Amino acid sequence: MKRLLFSTLLISISLLSSGFLFKNANVKKLFCKGSTDLSLFVNKKNGQVYIYKIDELFPDKVPKVLIPFTGIFRSKTYVAEGSTGINNGLFRAEITRTYLDNGDIDEDFYEVNFNDMTGKQKRYSSWRKPSNEVIIYGKCEFKDLDKGLKIKDK
């Protein structure tokens, strides 16, 4: 009887924990090839974008943690604001980055059709030449995350 209860308990714990282990399984690296390549971390089910958690103590260290982009992100050098989402297979993200040292602005608008995996990026920059750029992506793909890369929910 004890053996039966113990095995039932182990199976229950296993099923419960598997839900937590795979809850971020939809987060993939979205990669598109173009005149400028696109590489974003995206939840392919809901369009949530993830960014590297920058270690302020060691900014030159390669980050191993992704955090959700919730509309605003502040670092020592810039502030990023924007929105992301998906509707009927069409992923859209609009992100504005303002640099703190000089006020320069980069605005990026991404649109990728997850149904046929094509997309485009519109970029405006207050300091780059040319300042307006449109990049067309004929083929995009989802790639698995690098080993050791972790996802933090908040």
C-alpha cells in the first residue's frame, strides 16, 4: 500500500513539475536573413518578446538570462519602450530606444507573418545614415535557444 501511494505521489509531482518546466517551451529565437539580419527572442504563441538581462556590474559579460520585455526597459546607456504581440499569426513589435548620453533615437517596427515566415523591418534613426530603412525578409525561422540560456518570468 505504501509503495502504491509513493509511486502515485511521484507521478503526480512529475506531472505538475513538467508543466512548469515546459511553460516557456514556446520561447524561440526568431531569425530572419536580410540586408541586416533580424534576431529576436519571441514566444511564438503570444508574441511576447524577451531580452537579455544585462548585468550592470559586468556589462561586458555575455548574459545567460532572458526576461520579458514588458513595454519599458532601462539600462545604463538607453531606455527602450514599445509594444509587442501577435494577432492571427501576424507578429508585430514596435520598439523605440533612446540613448541617455546624447538623446539619439532608434525606432524599429518589426512585422513577421508566422504562417508563411516572411516579414519586414522598418527602421528610423536620428543619427544613422540613411535614417530611414526598410528591410524585407523573404524567409524567417525559429531556432531553439542556446543551451544554458534561462528564461526569467519577471
